[in-house]
Amino acid sequence: MTETFTVHQGQIKTTLIQTKTFPRPESLLFIDTDFRTLKLKADDSSGREHILTVKLKTKHPTEAPECAADVPVPLAFHWTPQTTLTQLHGQFLQLLQSLTEFWDVLDEIDLKTWVLEPEKPSRSDAMRRIAIGNNASIKVEVDPKHPKMLPECCLLGAEHVVTPLRDKLNANMHLWNPECSVLSNLCDALEIQFPSRPHTKKLFQHVVKKPHNSQSEQPDSARLYCPESLSVECGICYSFRLESRIPDQVCNDPRCGQPFHQDCLYQWLRALPSTRQSFNIVFGECPYCSKCFLKLLQFLITSVWETRLS
Ligand SMILES: [Zn+2]
Ligand SMILES: [Zn+2]
């Protein structure tokens, strides 16, 4: 039984067929006509399917193959000229095993909450921005190596919504139980239930309303049409995603709380004569309620309302 691959196609083909050097046939999803690129399938212990792409180099097996997979950590396989593809596949399975808990944590969040970002999380995404309600959200960054520990958290939203949540999180942080899932710990720490994703687009059909600057009108907020005040579309462009960004600026007036895209708000404020600028901060009126003075960093680097947890 030869354990080596050569640069000659015929020999590579012959070697591949010899079973001990190669993962079980059902693991092979794809192989190109040059017998250079292979896609190997592997399931983790929760039954999720993963794919390892292996590109054999011209100096194979002296040179390690190039490997790629949708995982949140860098691939660092041990390779010697004697290493077989079966062993490589085995190393991939071990890696998947070590990440099972990480994906269990994120799958529960994806299933039971309304994830605002990323739009379509991949298996390598460790971040989730989760809707809380009242146009607030929490951004969590789960550590792939310690998925059940307290993740890095960042609360986003109007100050009057975010401040009490941040206080609760800080006060309850010491009760974090690594035996429980991140989601249940977050619910306990924030003392909330996360709203689930709305089922239909109908939710936003009624939200067709122009921003107004009339001083007398009460903020007839689009939020009124949405259960649990979960409208998150921008009050200026009426869309949720603008070049993949979602509204992360919120009017600080508790009666308004309208969200805006940073770019939309900056363009809007820039056009108003009442807008003032001090250094790199823009001050202006909320396009919806006209009451609150909005502050916006001119260079769109960071939101002044983003409340970071220490
Ligand atoms: Zn917008
Ligand atoms: Zn407002």
C-alpha cells in the first residue's frame, strides 16, 4: 500500500482508489478532473454537515495541501509527507468536535431570537446582533474556544433603553453559569425574553411614512404598527439594509426612538440649516420628532450612542 501521491494524474488516481489513504467514499463530495481539488464532507456530533476543501500542491506530498473550511478558527493541520488524506480528514473531524459547543450556542440564538446581523450567518461567524425590542439590540461575540463563557457584549440603541439593560447586565454578570447556554444566561442577566423573528414582511407594509419636521405633530411613529415596537427600518430611506448596514442610530427622545442609518442621518443633517458642527461632531434635529438634538460623528467612524460594556 503506497501512502504517497505524485504529480502524475494517473498515479494520483490510482493512489486515491487505494482505500486506506483515502477517507471513506461517502466523504468525497467532489474531485476535479485534474485530481487536485477535493471536497470532503464531515459531520459534527450534532449532525451538522461541514466541508473541507483540499488542494493538492504540485510538490505533493512533500508540500502540505492547501485546506479551506467554513470554521471560526484558522486551520492548522499537522502535515508530513507521510500524512494521508484519511488522517487529514480525521484531523478535520477532531476540529469539528472541538467546535460543536460553539455551533450549538449560536444555533440556539439563530433559532430562538431575531438575529439582525449577519443577515445569513456562516459557520465561521462568531458575532450575532440580536434584537431586544424598542429599537435596541445586543451584539455578542462568542469565543469559539470558550463558547459558554460570558461573550463580549455591546448594547446598541437609545440611551433610555440601553442604560437600564447595561446596569442589569453589569449587576448580574457574576451569576453567569457556564453550564447553561449563552442565550439562557443572557435572558437571566438582562432580565428579558428575546423577541422572535417576525414571520412575514407584512409587518413593514404599513410603514410608509415620510419624516416630518412639523413642531406640532406628535411622533406618529411607524413603531406603532409593529408588535413589541420592533420596527427597525431607517426613518429616512425606509429600508432596513443599506449596503448591508442596518440602522444603528436612534433618536434619544423616549417618545420617538426612531432608528436611522448613520449615512442617511448624516446626509439629512448636513442639508439642514439648523445643523451645527463642532469639531467632528454634527448636532441636528431628529427628522421625525424635531425635538431631540441628535449628535453624529461626522466621519461615521463610531456611533456616539453605542454603549460599550467594559
Ligand atoms: Zn437609511
Ligand atoms: Zn426623534
